[in-house]
Amino acid sequence: MSVRYWNKEWLLDTVFTQMRAMVRLCDLETNRILLINDFARREFGLAEGQLCCADPHSERCGCLSNEVLRNNPEQTLHFQWYDPRGDRWLERHVQAVTLGDALVRLEMTFDLTDKHSRGSMPDKEDYYRRIVESIGDAVIVTDRSGRITMMNPQAEMLTGWHDASGVGKELSQVFQIVSAHTREPMLNPVGKVLASGEIVGLANHTVLISKDGVEYHIADSAAPVKDSEGNIHGVILVFRDVSEEYKQREKLRRSEERFRTLMETSINAIALHEIITDSENQPVDYRFLEVNKAFEELTGFTAAELIGKTVLEVMPKTEKFWIETYGKVALTGEPMRIENFSQQIGKYFTVRAYSPIPGQFVTVFDDITERKQMELKLREQVYKDSLTGLHNRHYLESQLPGLDNEQQLPLSVIIGDVNGLKIINDSMGHHKGDEVLKGAARVFHTVARPGDVVVRWGGDEFLLLLPRTDAEQAQKICLEIDRLSQEMDQTGLEPSIAMGLATKTQAAEDIADVFRSAETNMYQHKISSARSRRSALVLSLRQALAEKSHETEEHARNLQTHAVNLAQRIGLPDSEVVTSSLVAVLHDIGKVGISERILDKPGPLTEEEWQVMRQHCEIGHRIVASSPDLLDVAEGVLYHHERWDGKGYPHGLKGEEIPISARIVALADAFDAMTSDRAYRKALCRNAAMEEIASGAGSQFDPYLTREFLAMLKEQLNGALTKQ
């Protein structure tokens, strides 16, 4: 029967079963055997469904070629190897086969040691040579005298002795090695092996100089070749080119040296740590591995006290925040930068942390205590009033969001204004006004309780914010402020503080409206008490002037009496009589702003001193004019040293340009001054003084007022004599 009519399936099965080749069909993905013939089952002891690498020759398994087959499915691979366990040579053909839309691996392995082909097989020596030649490392074999008996291609390439030109030569001729650091020749390792019979390794910095002058950093070892009785027959030297590794290692070493130098010389505190975690890999502590000098100086601990210890051992009060933060850096590799204050060491610092390797982190500290203290000082200056030391309006605005809330209700506000500050500044100078403001500040600071906020609200205004304080409690504080303000004695005056109070009781109320209400109440208080306060202030100023200029109460009373009597004698209306009376009382009020050195000078004043003295008219005018209802009095105070002939001061008015109250007071003041003792002369008698007044009529004094004044004095004198 013709073969072509045979059943193909039966035919293929018969051939597959009887062929003298070990055949396997394996899945490229799982490496499981899909199909295996009987011969392969017997040889390999494997069956379908098992992994191909159960093969006793797994080091030569076809699965090692999977990637090559995927990339080159048309290629057929050939392998030949010696199986020392079966003392036979094997050859395998491997190719990719397409089954449907998948690739599988077809392997056919042949036993080449069959008696029909044994004579053509290489011997064991050739086999071992092939092994040496196929090794990726360089191999040199010597005899026991140190002469080279074999070199593989890799050794020939590195030494430069090609085509077996090095065989038969002394190893030192072919294998020239020097130290990478000193460039000094290094001892031949073969000699050491032959002498000791032990395996010898080269130093880490060994450089091989090839025949062509090319240098390679190498790593190697030399081992003795012994027979079964332990006799040494030679040495096998195995080495490889590690130039690239050496460069990287040296680069790392130099980097580490630079880091160490930087660490040791840096002015920043630097430390290396390892994180310590619990069973759930959560950071619970960290250990000091290395610290620099600056770190020792920053913390006050020595390296001996730190290295090997955990932070909780050395600094038990370390906050959990730091351990968790550093743990995140060490475990995730994510760097961080934080600015903070350490209670443990009492300093401000910035710390940068990064992880050089997983589980470790480096901290770089920069001591910013000095800078931070300067910032705090500047911030304090921004929020502090330089004169009184109280917080200012900016501070209140910064704190208000935390105080204007329901938890602080009721929230009371007291606004106080120092009365008469302008008069004090004008009459006694701003340094005296500053003293009054400081005194008022002390009053507000004294009554302020913990949690209250007291600020200088404006030029002469203060504000006291009282959390959780109702209107009744706030009113008691106002009374205490008023009591304490009366005890202030910076100027010899009796300054007072006008106050306004408002209370916020509902969260919906706008705090700005509460401030406005308090300020409105304060102004109403200021207006309602203005007249009585003005009278008290004028009296205080008059007393201060009397103390400063040593003018007696009698002089003041005489002057006022003369002025009133003269005004009434010439028939002035009552309003002008009152004006003349007040001008007489306040005409020299400006002298409170003149130095006592000039006021008390026993001799004549210099021209410069007269220039200063003449300023008392303008000073007095400013003081009195601060009260709107005393403007006519202020005018008389300003011009009481003008002369009828226009040669007076401060503006050189003449004749009736001078207010009549000023002309009246000029006469009364001159007469009383002549009849009173002065530091520079004795008092004149009454008649002599009247003659002086008469001589000044038409020049210094109003001639009409002079006649009336002298006539009044004569009448007073005659009346006094008649009574006697």
C-alpha cells in the first residue's frame, strides 16, 4: 500500500514516538511542557504539564532562549554541551512554532555520543578549554614555575598579548600591575599562591598595564591548581575589568570625602541619623550616627554623648512632631525645610532634612536666633508705641480677630482722652506733655487685667479692650482710671482723662460701631466737663506760673484790682471789664514756657535772652486761645507788651490798634512791677512810680488811660490818707 494513503495522524505519531531525538514542545509564557515524546520522557524523566526546568540539565534548558525566540521567531538556535554526569555530548536545536495566535518553543535534543559518531567528538581537554574561553572573566593559567600555559580571549584582550603570544612567558612579563595610588609595581599574585598554596586576592586599587599601554582597574583572585593528592601543578588567575566600577567607587569615595570635609568645616550644624520604627513601620525614635562640630556647639552635646544614642535617650522632651517629620523624610525620601524654636536648647533655627539612603536622614541646622530676635524686636517696634511702651493701634487690629468672637462677650471698650494736652505742650513744652502721656499710660496699664488689651489709640487717646466684661464692671474701671489720673504729678498740674464707654453684648454687633460709640461718649464727656475743667486748668497754670516766676498772690491780686478799677473808671461794658480782669490774671502765662535760668537771672538780660523772653507773649496767646470762648482774652495776652508809639512787641502795633484790655494791663503791670522788689533792683516808692508812668504817656502808654490811671491812684492815695 502506498505511503501517501496512510493516515497522516498515525504516521506522525509513529515517527514522533520512534525518532531517536528528545522532543519537547513548551509554552513560552509558563514554560510548561505541552508535548513530549517517549524518548524524552525516559531521558529527562518529565511528562506533559510539568515545568521544563525540572530537566537535570537546567543550566542548558531551552527556556533560557525564550526572549531570543520572541524577538527572532524565524531563527533556529543550536547548542552543544558536555554532560559530565552521563559522560556524553548533547546538542539541542531550538525554534519558535506558531500555534494559533501563540508562540511555543520546539526543542529537539540529540545524543552525539552514539557509537557511530563518537570518534568525531572533541576530547575533555578541548571541552574544558571551551569552558575557559567562554567565561566572561579573563583567565590565565600558569605552571608551577609561573610560566603561562593558557590565556583565554578576554585575558589576551586586557593584557594586549593576542594570538597566544603570551603563552610560555613569565607571568610578570604579561601581567604588569601597579598601585593606582602610588604607581609602584605590585607583587605577582602567582608567587604568593605557589608559596602559600592558598587563594590570594588583589588589592582594591590594582591597575593592569596592557602591552599597548592601556590601563585597566582590575579585580582578581589567584588559586592553586591541585591534583587529587593536593600537589600544586600551577595557578589559575581570574580577573576582570572593573574600571567603570572603580571610577564610580572613587567618585563616591571623593563625594563622601567632600561631604565629610564639608560636614566637619561647615558653620551649619549637620547630623546623620537612622530612623527607628515600630512593628507597623511607624517612626518612634531616631539614632545619631554622626555629628559635626557645629552640631555639638548648637546642642551643647559632644559627639561621644550623641553617636549611637537615640534622640529620646539624649533629649527625652523631643516633640513627637519631629520624630514623625524626620521619619517621613527617611522612609519616603521627600526632603523638608522647617523653621522653629527649640525649647530643649533655647534657640531658633531652620532645619533642612533629606534622605541619602532609605531609613537614614541628614539634618542641616542653621542657628537663626540672632536674626529671629531682631525680627521679634522689629515686630515689637511695629506693634509698640515708642513713647509709652504700650501696644499701638496696629497691634489691636492684629489681635482683634481673636478677641471679637462670641466667647469673649460681653466685650467692653473704654476710650480715654487726656484733657488739656495742647495747653501743656504750648505752655511747658512737649517734653512735659510727653510726661503726662506716660503717666496716663501707666494709669491704663495699672487697671488692665490679664487678658485685657491696652493701646495708645492716637495722639492723646488711649483704648482699653475688656473681654468678658459687662458695662457695670467697665464703669468701675473708669472710676479707677479717674482716681489714678488725679494722682499724676508730672507737671504740677491736675490733668484729667475724659472717658467714653461702650459694650458689645451680641455677636452680630459690629465692633467698629462699638468703638465709635465709645469715642462719641468720650467726646460728650469732654464737652460737658470743659468749663469746669478749663477753670481748674487756668488756676493750675496760674499756680505753676507763680511758682516758676516767684510772683506773689498779692501781686496778682493788685494787678487784677488795678485793671478792673481802671476799666470800670473809663466806663467799659461789663464784658470788657471781665476781659481786662482775665488778661490781668493770664497776661504772663506764657512764662511757664521760659527757662527759669532767664526768669531768675539777677542781672540784665542779654539780647539773645531778651529774644527768648519776648516769646512769652506768643506762648501765652497759644495757651489761652486753646479755649474758644477766651479768644478776646488771648488777644490781650498777646499784645500786652505793645507800646502806644509802635515800638513794642511782638507785632509793633501802635495807638488804638492795641486792644484796650492790653493797654489797661500794660499800665497796671508796669506800676505794680515798679513798686515791687525784683531780683535785679529794689522797689520804687509809689510817687516815684507814678512819675515814671507819667513820663511814659504818649510813648509807652495810652495818654488818656495814663491820666485816668494816675488820677485813680491819687484818689486811692488821698482816700487812704483821709482814713488815717
